[in-house]
Amino acid sequence: MINKFVKEALAGKIDLVEHAQKALEEAEKISKEYHYLTAYADVIERAKELQEQVKNGTAKGKLFGVLISVKDSICVKGVETTATSAILKGYKPLYNATVIQKCLDEGAIILGKTTIDEFGFGGFSTNVGIGYQKPLNPVDKKRATGGSSGGAAGLTRKATFPHIAFGESTGGSIVNPASFCGVVGLCPTYGRVSRYGLLDYGNSLDKIGTMGVDVEDAALLLEVISGKDEKDSTTADVPVPSLADTPGAISGIRIGIVKEAYAEGIDNNVRKTVLEAVYKLEQKGARKLELSFPISMNYGIPTYFTLAPAEASTNLAKYCGMRYGASEQLTGTYNEYFSRVRNNYFGEEAKRRILLGTFVRMAGYREAFYNKAAKVRTKIIQEYKKAFEQVDVIITPTVAITAPTFEEIKKLTPLQNFMIDLLTVPPNLAGLPHITVPCGEANGLPIGMMITGPHFKEEKIIQVAKAYAHQ
């Protein structure tokens, strides 16, 4: 979809100003009803700039004229970036994140910022910050979009204009909402994409990824933003393949089926639908092998919710009312002031994760919790590496259920909320690339199939995803 649009835009067959105006009006209309996006004021000016390039013959770029929405944890110069948190209300970065600059260099138009769980803390996008509205599922307004990149997934599904979205994943925040909303979500290998300009949640886990209505669109955006960045020492200096042009032939591909991912606790409709999708891949020449992942499936959630909050509590300590974030009149002691500001501007879930993270990294508890979780994480990585000696990719449901209603979510305990990430946490802990593709519906609600591959083998998971999508 995007490739065709770009070719027509470069050839001058599309009035980019008129196109951007109509898209902006549609996005704002959708967002007024579904709470997905805060539009960027300079969309039309950027479209005029690109239209002028077409006239003078200087137009170029893989994303020329394409509208891109940005998760509200990624910095765009001069555009309010808050991580959907009251503590950052009014913050306008003085620079572009590396991924944003790469898109602008390829001729993209930044449409605006999409709603998320505050700082990415959630699996439903219901933990928005104080003063924000939670996004509504594009299929059923009474249901959640999934999180934390809920606004991105919802807009990608609902918009009729050519559009790609930026997501970000710490424990599943790209593929989870993509599954709930019925779109493609692509999360790269940790280190494949620069994190410069990303508001941190967990430094050893955060990954910027993409969403699109089809595999090709998500792959194209990932191809553009991938690569070594001198501004981010965690980026890997490895070649970037031509992801958008990856073929979809899978004859002989070995697919691993994690038996625990289809066991008790997985919705029957989800289990049946994903297994039917795997069978269709087998009919196209793939070979299936059953695997067991006892460490990942039994210890992934406690490991993640020990390590991630520990990193988050450290990262969020800078929002103390002094140098960064919201501030108030300086009264009382430092501790009183610090506590008052954070209590007034952080939401409930942010406070919960700060407290949890602070606890597990305190002297006296670090060895019992944090250090042990780090060791289990290594075991999870080893479990995957051993599996990839036998198979090329691993397929599981993306989420164990279809999108729940807001009333159902209200009844969940914090631990039950955490369990929504059961299937997405292990590949995130291991830093592995994974993609979700819509593979069916149950009662009108989308179901996603997650394909995970070895480190820096994005082309392999895209190959399998294309093979399924183009059947």
C-alpha cells in the first residue's frame, strides 16, 4: 500500500497538500471519537514543502509523502511529547529522535503523537496519565485497544488513508495492541534500531518498532529506521537487509510450536485459530516441530516484572519537580516537595511500578530479587538459542485472549493485569525480533499470530508473515 503511494507521490500524481489536509481531518475526526492521536500543527506546511520538491524535481525518499504517527514516548522536535503523563505536560523536545530524523530524511510527514499507557506501563492502554482519555478499540468501543501502543494500533486499523505508525515495546507493547486491533505489529531485535530520543521505560528492554495494515508497510518503516547510530551505544553494527522486499516463499521452513503457549489458560478460539493458521503454513511447505519452554513460560512474567520496574524506577527518578517534568511552589523539605510533585502528577500504575522497582533494587533485596531475575533472563535467552538450533521461527498466539471490555479489566487485580503479557514477555526479555499478523476473528474480535525469530533475523519472520498474509 505504502510503496504504491510513494511511487505516485514522487511522480506528481498526488496532490500532497490536499491529501494531507483530508488525512488530517479524518485523523482528528477519528481521534475525537476514539482518543488515538494529538495532531501535529505543521502537517500542511510539511506537505507544501514536499509538493514544492515535486515541482522542482528534487523529490526523493522511500517514505515520500507518507503520513506517520508517533507513539507519545518518542521525541519530535517542537512537538509536545509527554509519554501520556501529566508530569511531562507541555514538554517540547529541542531535537528529533534518530528514527524520526531518518523518516524525515526519506520524505515522511509526521502526523502527530499517539496515546499510550503512561510511560508504557500497561497491556491495555487504560493506564493513561492524569487528564488523558484512554483509547477505544476500533472494532468495539467498549473494549481496550491493548497496550501500551494502543493509540497507534487503533489509528492504523481505523484510518482509510495510507499510514504507518511507530510503536515501542518493552514487554510486548507493539504486538499486543496490534493483535487486539487486527493490524500488523513488528518488533525488531534489541539493538537493531536506535533508542536515541526515546523516553526510557527499561533501558535493557526498550525497542522502537512499527505498525501497518500489512506486512510490507511495517517492514518498510523498520528498514528505514534500522542501523547503527553513534548517538546510541546499544545499537548493533550489523547489515540492514532489504526487509520490505523479503520474499514470502516458505517451503522447508521449520516452525516451532511452544506447547505451553496452547495449554490451559489460552482462550479456545485463540488456540484454534492460531493452530489453523499454522496448518495453512504447513500446506505451503513449512514443517512443524513441537517445543517446550518451561523456563520462559513459567518464569517470564516474574522475571520481567522484577527487571523492568527496577529500570523504570531509576529512569523516572529524574522527574522530581526540580530539573525535569512538572514543578510546584518550593515549600517544605526536599523529600516533602519531591513526594508531593510525584504524587500529584504520576498515575496509579506509574506509582505502583516505581515502588516495586525501588524495592527490588534496594540493598538487602537486590540479591534475592533483581540479581536472581537477571540470571533467569539469561536462562530464557539460552532456552531460545537452543530452540533455534532446531527451528527457523517460533509461532504462538500473540495474546491469550481477544480484546476485553473495560468493565472486565476493572475487575482484574494488578497481577492479573501483568499476566496479559504472558506470551509476549519471553521474546522481549531475550531481545528477539517478533511480528504479529491478524489470523482470524472470534465473535468479531481480531486474533493475532506471533512469529519470533533469532537475533537479527527480521527477514525470516517477515518471510513467514508474508507467506501467511498472501495465501
